[in-house]
Amino acid sequence: GAVVSQHPSRVICKSGTSVKIECRSLDFQATTMFWYRQFPKQSLMLMATSNEGSKATYEQGVEKDKFLINHASLTLSTLTVTSAHPEDSSFYICSATYRGPSTDTQYFGPGTRLTVL
Amino acid sequence: QKEVEQNSGPLSVPEGAIASLNCTYSDRGSQSFFWYRQYSGKSPELIMFIYSNGDKEDGRFTAQLNKASQYVSLLIRDSQPSDSATYLCAVHLSGYSTLTFGKGTMLLVSP
């Protein structure tokens, strides 16, 4: 099946530092990837849509200068949390769109748990 | 406003029973429908998708779609304690790359 990986799985950083999270589609090419954030016991929140070779589309209320997204290739998208603060601590999950014969399907990565001290 | 509605639960069923999870959606242009399972602290994993009216079976799981009534359901037969998780319904609208997710239904299967 379609596999999506994320790295790192867990990161702890000091306030003010930047953190980069990688999302890779391992066995398929994904023109579109998505970044979500999920706080404990809350729903998935879509942050942005990442398209290969173009600028990401951010959801309302998500600061594009704080959450930098780069979709460098058909198998790699990165999310950089710049100048991280404790309120950015969350579970960040990417997904990638697999174009099947009957429908497009989103497969999720395992997620990255970010803790900002 | 595209909306996907799910009962938050928890839905409690005994081991071996059939669990029935329901989802309604507002946009008649919706094309594809997905069920994901999310264990606590983990990311969602795809269970199955459906895009034609009727039933689609995969092992212990059956997805049911009724476009006229705008609902999609997931049946889990012979429920196991390991099925205890939050089940997310997601809808894909033609022409849009994003999925619209419901808030999920928590399922608890007691031994």
C-alpha cells in the first residue's frame, strides 16, 4: 500500500529555535501533500496544502511566515516551525495524496510530536 | 460551508457485537467518502473508501453509502477490544484537493 513517512517522530526544542519536519511518500509520487496539527483530545486541524513546485496554500489563521512549507519534489514536503514557542507544542501530521484508478486517497504519516520548552 | 457530521460518542459495544458508525454530509457534490481509524496518540490510518451507492465490504468492515440521503456509515462486525479508537469520516468534493473531516466518533469495545 501507499506509505508515508515523517521524520523526526518526536522533537523537543527550546523556545525561539526552529524545527524542520520532513514528510515523504515512500512508494508513490504525491503532487499534493497536507499538513495538519492536532492538540490533545481535539480534532485534526488542516494547516496548509502543499503542492509540488508551487507555494503552499495556508488555512485561515495559520501564519505562513511561522510555518514554512516547502514541497521540493514529488516525494518530499517539509514543514519548518520558525521561532517555536510553547504554544506551538502539538502533534503535527502530514498526509499525501495517492492518485488511484478510482479516486484520490490521502495517506497519513505517523506524525511528529513537538514539545517546545 | 461543507460540513461532515458525526456523533462524538463514545459508542460502547460488547466484544463480538456489530458496531455501527454514522456520518452525514452537507454537500451533494461530494464524490468520495473515507473512513479512517485513529488510535489515541497516533495518526489516522485509512480503513476503506467508497464512492458508489450501496455497500462495500472489506473483511470485518462494511461501508454503506446513500447519496440521496447524504449519509455514509461504517459497520464493524465481530468487534474486538483492539477496535477501540476514534473513527473519522472524511468526504472529498470533486474539484477540491482537500478532504473535509468529521470530528470523529469514539468507539469503545468492552471485553
